[in-house]
Amino acid sequence: HLLSANEAQSNCINEVFEVYKDICIASYMDDKDMCYLYNKAKSLLKSNMQYLEVGTAIGGSLLCVHYATKGNDVSLTAIDPCRNEGQVVALTQSLIEVKYELCRDISDAVHLLIQDNSIDLLLIDGWHDGEQPYNDIVNYFPKVKKSGYMLIHDCDNKHPDVYKAVSRCRENIPFTLIDNTS
């Protein structure tokens, strides 16, 4: 039985919110992107695996991955400078029951602390302007295991610097674009 993209998205969102109906997931991602992340994390991340998120904002995507991998003892790490104390409060409240590590620094500094070939699933959703999207891809791609995945959020016309960074990296980094969600 094949589902249309809208039916599949609706089923995913229903699954997430039926299981976790008492929990609010606040995020800058739309439902389609949150569903995609949930499904990727659920299918890829098993016990003792590593998830890394560059740019966690208020924690919605990290919370989504937590729910997708609940019971699998997946290591969750988020990188965000959290320059606004309101962001820190929102992040802390969103993730009150989640075991995670938060690196409160810019991604350009943190990548030096992460071992190459150690990450199973990487989400890049950091600063969207200028050279930063390119720097994040170049700096964090070596951290992903050969069998791992790197997801890049906001690779679209609304975020031209992210789109340009991915196009530019495809010339120099051996990766395959498998999906182009927003």
C-alpha cells in the first residue's frame, strides 16, 4: 500500500503526537520537516549511537529525536551559542526530561572537540547566512561515520546561503543528496 506524501506526513505526525500527546514540541521546523527528522532518527539510530545537532535553537528538533529514539540509549549532543537567555529558558523547559549535552559555543569552535568518524546522524541547522552554512558542512562532514547521515535543514530558495553552500560542497565533498525536503 503506497501512501501519498501528505498521507504519510499525516500518519507520522499522528504517530508522534498520539504517543506524546501530553508534550508540546516547540520548534522552528514545520511539521513536514519534523516528521522527516523523526522518521530518519527512528529508522537509523539504535543503541549506543551518536546524534549531533548544529544549531538547536529552542530544542524542538532535539526533543523530536529523543522521542524517536526513546529506549535506545542514543547519545544526543546539541551545539548552539544560546546568546539569548530567553532561548536558554525555552531550551531547558523543552528538554527537562531529556538526557543531552549542550555545547554553548559557536559551531566553528566546537567542531575541533569532536572526533572524526564518530557521528551516526548529524543535523545541520545553524546560522543560515554568509559563509557559516558552508563552514558547518565542511567542518562537520568529517565527523560523520562512513555509514552515517548528514541532514541539512533549510536548503531551499528561502535560505539562499544554505542552498549555495550545499551546491558548493557537492563539488568538493563526496556525498549524495538523497532527499531535498525544505
